[in-house]
Amino acid sequence: MKAKFFIIIGWLFSNGVFAQKTPFEKGNGNQTTTYQECISFYKSLASAYKNTQMIKIGLSDENIPMYLFLIGDKSKNKPFVFINNGIHPGEPEGIDASMMLARDLLSKPENALLLTKVNIGIIPVFNVGGSENRGCCSRANQNGPEEYGFRGTENNLDLNRDFAKQKSLNTQNLCTILSKINPDIFIDTHTSNGADYPYVLTYIETQYQKLSEPLGSFMHTKFTPQVVENLQKKGLTAVQYVNTIKETPDSGIAGFLETARYTTGYNAMFNTIGYTVETHMLKPFSERVNATYQFILEVINQADKKSKELLENRKIAIKNTELTDTIFTNFEINITHADSILFNGFEAEYKKSEVTQKERLFYNRYKPWTKNIAFYNDYKPKLKIVLPKAWIIPQQWRFIENLLAVNGVIFERLRNDTLIPVSIKYIETYQTIQKPFEGQYLHYETKTRSENQEIHFRKGDILVFANQPSNRFLAEVFTPEASDSWFNWNYFDAILSQKEYFSNYVFEDTAAELLSNDSSLKKELEAYKANNLKVTPQQLLDWVYKHSLYYEKSHMRYPVYRLELNSIK
């Protein structure tokens, strides 16, 4: 027994940083690490322990190094859990929790077996520029820590809205490493900002409907419930993120829809299970850090215990995505169907505001309640995308080549100039937001019509076959009608403006001649006038122009072409 004791002590001291404390632990429970302290801590772990690596994955938009800390041997035969921290550096619980968790996993002998069964990747701080922009007061509704980073990058981007458009180098760096690692589970750490209630820990489980089967059902019915149950046994009650239907939780809550712009919505396109940890902003910072620590640890434990099921279900899901000919997207909540969940809340009351002198909401913590409330988490797709055999994109749209490579998409190039029959989409109508959102004037409610045309493609144009695990990603970004498509994020706005037009007094005679020589065209014009009684002379001329050979075919023509048949010679 004595010999065994000295063996354990010798093992601990051979890994000399086992007792190293984090800045959070050294402080008063209300302090978070700086970026430099965080990186130094992980580098010391990497230098002290085998099967660890501190990898520089690129430079941020601010030219600051970004890192990934790896634990494990990167074996493909065991689950990979990926943790992303500091996407919003004013919500730093995950930064501090992951530092402690990494140390504890490596330094405590009881974790040695676990680390042989699960690979772990940790982004210490994702938004490094925002992390260094520290202050006390940008989170007006948050209870600590004393200082923290800022939500936006130094060019004022919210990175958790960037995963479809991928304008930031930070996002491109992360997506590049994700495409190489292909994690089984992705966790993003956050702080909530909303209603008041007793829970320290809430979480978002990515919509199971967006994952290919059997992975979606496995996550929703087996994996997540076991994580929550085990946290409950530890005395930590967790509930789905409190996304209220109306003003207060007793009106019901809805599963938060993570589209492709969010980290977990992005990962779902590659059949990676996603969780967003949302600890409650009004609880003490130390409690929020502990809750985040315990959630991540329990996910890792379940990845170990359910390793075989997780890997098998994900393998089938990826294969199904690779072989499918149909993708469903643009999910919306089914408000007619709700489950009932037991929820702990505080009574919502109203009193006179000292500022506005009007009625204001407050939550009375002296009046807690427990009751069943409605939980809406039944999401249905509005858009069905039938995949082509391949997409062809002219090489002048150079951003596409980079983003395909970033996301691990396999593509080829045409070897010769050639004429190919393709299916073409024309943008018919779209709406655009009135104020910029994350640097873009985002389009929505996009409608298209399709035509078949022969297009002359050039040697070097990009060819992407729809026979790969990234099929869902490709369908989402290439299909204009998809909510987070590259069209809707303004990548193709140049096609929306005409380059040539006409002078009315000149085209009047040309239009008359066109109608005189084409009775079918004249008949169509009369029908147009009959259906549009208030049509103006300018609109009539424009209609004739757009139905003539003078009108440029490239106007509103979406330059991502669909190859429906094997027409490549």
C-alpha cells in the first residue's frame, strides 16, 4: 500500500503543474483570466503532459495568434469533444472553467482512463481581440466578473453570427480546424441575458431535426437526457435555454433555432452534436464557472460511456448525408405542438418605475414557483432542396474557392473550355433589412425561378459534386432561398443591378418594331396590361425591353449553376 502511495505521488510530481492554479482560483471568485494568462497556462500544460499539444491555428483579424489545445492521440476510433470559449469574451465562464478542467483531467489519476477513451480540443479564447478589450461595464445586466472582454471583435463583429458568411479570419481559422478534426460533439460556452429564474445552468441542444438520422434521435432521446440526469445527481439542475414565448417563462419557452450563422448551427450541417452552455447572468460568477465546468465534464463522460453508439450513429448520419438527394432547411417552430416540462420560476410582478414612472416588470425572488409550462421544440422545414449532380461556379467569384477549402469541401476544376447545359436560377424577388446586421444588408424572403440554358464555362471554373459529407453545408450556402445562404449574406449583390439600359425616346421606336414583328410578344404585353391596370408607360417599355434580345441575361442570374445531368465532356 505504501509503495502504491509513493508511485502515485511520484507520478503527480513528474507532471509538475498538477497544482498550478488559474487566475480565477487565485482571485476572489469574481475574476477572469486575461488572454495572455490563459495562453501561458495552456502552454505550461502542453509542456508538462504527454499527449497534449498547443497548436497555433492562425491569426485573428487583429493579427493576434489563435490557439487550440489538444488532449489525446487524435485517434479516429474514439469520440472527439470540441470546446469553444470566448466567442463573446464578456461571457467568460467557459474560459476559466476549461482551464481548470484541462488541468484536472491531466493531473488527477482517476481521469487517466477517461483520457484514453476521448479526445478533447479546447479553443482557449476565440474572440481574442474582444478578450483584450477589457472593461467593467459593457454587460449592464450581468453579475460579474469584475473585468471582462467585449462582445465584438475590434472591427465590431459578433462572431457568433459569422459562421455562414465567414467574413472574419477568426471564423475561417476555426472552420478550417473543425473540417480537419471533424469533432463528434461541439460545445460553445456563453452567459444568458433574459428572464430571472432559480437555475444557474441552461443549455441549448441543437435541433435534432437538423441532424441526419439516427444521430438526431440518439442525441435528443439518449445522450442529452443522460447528461442532464447526471448533473441533477450532482445537485446541479439544468433546463433548456429560457427563450420565452412572451415576456415571462410561464408563457412557455421555445427551443432556440440555431441557423447556419451560429457555431452549433454550423456544426449541425456536418452532423456534429452541438450544445450551447448558457449560465444565468445574475448568479454569482463562481457558480456560473462551476456549472460550465460540470456540464462540459459530464458531456465528456457521456462521450466515453456512449462511445460506441455515438460513433456508429454519427457514421451512419454522415453516410446518409453523403448519399441523400434531398436537404430540408429554413426550419420554423410548430406553435401548435408543445411538450410540458416542470419549471422552477419566480413570480413576475409589476411596479411603478422610478425612472419612467410607468409600470415595469420585476421578478419577485421571495415568491418562487414550480409548475409545468409549455416547451415548444417541434421544428418543421419550410424549404426542400433537391440536390443537383453538381454545382458549377465561374472562377471569377474567387471568394468561393477559399471558403470551400476552409470548410473541407472537395471540389475540382474544369479542364477545358466547354459549353454545358445547366439549370439556372434567376432572382425574382427578395427583401432586404433596413439597417446593417453584422456589416451586411441581409436579404430574406428570397424567391427564384429556374431556366435551362447552355453556358460557356472556362478552364479552371469550379466543379463541386453533391456526393460528399458536406452536402448539407453546400445546399445551405448555395441555395439562394436558404435563410443563411451566401446570396442572402450579400456575396452576389453585383448581379442585382443592370449594367445596360435604354433611353425612352430611342427605344420607343425599337419597341414598336419588336411588337409589330412578334404577335406572341404583343399578346403577352396585352395580357400584362390587363393584369396590371395601373401600369405606367415606363413600366410598359421596361417590360418590352426585358422580353427582348437587348436585355442582358446576366441581370439577376444567380452564378451558381446546377448540373442536373452528366453533361461534362
